[in-house]
Amino acid sequence: MERIDAREAARLIKDGDTLAVSGFLLATTPSELLREIGNRFLEEGHPRNMTLLQAAGTGNNGDEGIMEISHRGMVRRYLTGHFARNRRLAEQASKHEIEAYNFPQGVLSKMYRALSSGQKGVLTTIGLHTFVDPREGGGKLTDITTEDLVELVTLDGEEYLYYKAQPVDVAIIRGTTADEQGNITMEEESGIVDAREIAMAAKACGGKVIVQVKYTADSKSLDRNRVVIPGIFVDYVVVATEPEKTHRQTVAAYYDPAIAGHTKRPVAKVKDAPLDERKIIARRAAMEIKPGDVVNLGYGMPEAVGHVAAEEGLSDSITLTLECGIIGGVPLGGANFGSALNAHAVMPMSQQFDFYNGGGLDVAFLGFAEVNEKGDINVSSFGGRFAGCGGFIDISQATKTIFFVGTLTTGGLEEHVEDGKLVIDKEGSRMKFIDALPQRTFNGTYALKQGHKITFITDRCVMKLTDEGFLITEVAPGVDVEKDIVAHMAFRPKVAADVKEMDPRIFAPEKMHLA
């Protein structure tokens, strides 16, 4: 192992290299290394024409992370689980200037593991009958993306997808402390994410592994049980010179010992959220959680379900999980998404997806952007931009009970609660339940055939997905079915003969006492 600075590390990357980068937002994201690689390109025009791999959204949803190595000419081929608002690569993809693939986050995380064991790809059912199925495009996003990296395979009469792996030339990853032998600990990170798998994949491919850390230590002082990445997987170590800027634990926190799991924080101090449409939806969703349930919460609206669970004192009776590998505790949202307080354990992201894909979740709460009459959902490409599927496909195809949560309309929607009733002050300018989808991230018909129970919880109603289409089973107090629901859908749902009013506790300022 050799210790070098970030500028020296940037010069190790050659034109045309395949680069794999660790991270989940800013967790384990090697921002200082990425910044110097980007600076070198701006100064010298190199490295260019790289193939770039990232499983999760990597960065701060703005100007940090993968964004910094996304200048025109740097990336020729992009394989990602999520764009994380990387406007540079999103624009290049929308203009068909790069080869771009969007694959499920769990599949990409397992691709590293496949490479590390000498395999050439991942065989799975995840992605069947969605836009990553070769019958629906094979995850290709641009006109110049022509190579088929997903094959439909039939074994013992069952359909599978085979995702072809891309050999890794350089791994750019992050830990907390390195000793002189290159052993890496991660004691100040919010989780392990995919750093170790990427390092092992690069070594198996004969590539280089560069690790950004905050500290160095003598090997005699390191507890071997804290070593996450053994030194035999590491070629170069770079110590961050501006860790407050380039080695942040999350977007919001430089370092919080509670997020790292070193201290516990009383959940009673979680501030109650305001009683708005977000909380209304989260409260109704939380009513579906049973003691002992193992739960996944998606990004965005589903984050509020975890907050309500904490408010209601449910946290100790259920286990909330995040796809980055966190198990238990109280998941955090917003700029701290991907982390949790009082977590029970953390696993590598690939193993978390093993657990999910094996049916380990009792229930999942996921968001939705656009929905058609069949219950197909698009969350990956809408509004003229690419977002990416993230872990949505992995989770939604492997979990038997799923609740999709979100407002009925979007775009300037304003609502409030008055006297226990929902009042719509300003209707959203865009419908979410529409005729046709630009991309299919979830296949409602396929899910029902697999025996899944699918429910949509909105601010105004609860709808079940059935073989005959959508069925409204509950309506919010103060809401008119025709005027406030059906009029804002491109198709007509059925209304249950015994349709109920949503629980009045949802629309009261006091706690619901769900515990």
C-alpha cells in the first residue's frame, strides 16, 4: 500500500478506464478524490471516455460527488442505479451524448460481488416486465446505447434476467481510518454501503483500489474486528485535507456519533411533524404496520412514515430498514437520508438486497410519480428528466405487501386540515394518475399475478389495486369523490360498496396512540 495525495491519485486514472465509485448520497462517497479527478480533467482534458459505475445515488443531490467527474468528455458509458440529480450526466443522457444504462440498485451492488468471485454477471428475476427487461428496452436510456447488457434467460421453465458485469479498472472508495498496511476501518461512517465489494471487484479484475480516509493509525492500535476492508484489497490511501467539506458523514452532518452508532439518542426528542398532507399520508400508512414487522421506507414521502412511527412510539416494536444496509432504529430523512439513529446493525448494501430479494420484508412503503390504469408505476424517468430506479424495482418485486404513498396531484398543491376535515386550498397542476407512462418501473399486472397485495395511500383516499383495476376503499373526511378524486385522474377508479371514511384520528392534532 502506498500513501499519496488526491492529485497524485487522479493521475492514476487513464483514458477509457472503467471506474467504480462507492457511496449512498454522501455516505462512503470519496468526494475529495472525485473533485481532484474532475479538476485534472478541466486542466488537462484527462481522464476521458471512462465507463462509470455507481449503484446508488452518489453525492449531495447537487454539486458534489459523481457530479464532479461528469464534465462533457469524461464519461463515455454510464451505468447507474440513480442519477441523484446529477444534472451534467442527466443532460448528456437526455441529449443522447453518452451511453447510459439504468439498472436496479441491488443488481448493480451484486454485480461487484459477482466480479469479485470471478463471475461475469448477475442472474435474477429482479427487473422482469419493467423497463430493464430487454423486451422493454433493457435499461438503455439513449439512442447511442446499443450494446445489450441484459439478456432474457429461461431455466427450468422460469424466466430470469442476466445482467452482464463491466470489469473494473479503478475503484474509488472511502473509509474512516487506514493503517500503514492499508487496513481500513469505517467507524465514523453511517454504514458500509458498497465500498468493500467495489474494492474486491477491482482486485479480481486486476485493477487498482484507491481509498479516501480521514485518519491514519498504527496497525498495532487497530482492533482487527473494526477492519472492514483488509489491506490486501488496497493499493493507495489518500487522507482528506478538507474533511469538513469532502468527507462528510451525510449531506447535513460532518460527523454525528449517533449516526455512526456510537451513542443512542432518545427518540422522544424527535420533533412532531406539522399536520399537513405529508403527515396525513404517513399516519394512514403507519396504521398498516404490525408489531414485529420488518419494514423498508423509500425516499421522499415514505420517509415521513418513519417519523410518524417514532412520534407514535412504534419504533421499539418494529424494525425499519434502509436499502443502504441499515437495520433498525429511526431512519432519518431529507439531507440525512440513508442514515438512522439508534440502528441495531449495518450490513453491506448487497447483503441487504439479498435479504430483500429473499422476501425478508413484511411490508414496504414506496413513493410514486406516475401511475396508469393497470397500476403500472413510473418513478425513474418523468418530467423530461432521468431520475433512475434506485432500489425501487428490487424492493417492489420481492415484497408481498406494498403501500405506495403520495399525493393525488402535484405541482403547487396546497392543503390544510380544519375541524377534522381535509381542505384543498389549491389543486396541484399535474395529475399523477395518467393514461400512458414514458417508462415502467413497476408492473401492476405482474405483481398481482405474483400474489402481491398492492395499496395506494394518498392524501384524499386509499385505493386497492385489483385484477379489475383501482378500487377506492377509504375517503378522507371533507373530500368529494367525484370532484376531488375522480376529476383529477385520467381514468375512473371503482368505488367500493362499503367505502369508509378514513380514521378521524389521522386528521386530529393529537397523537393517534398507535402503539
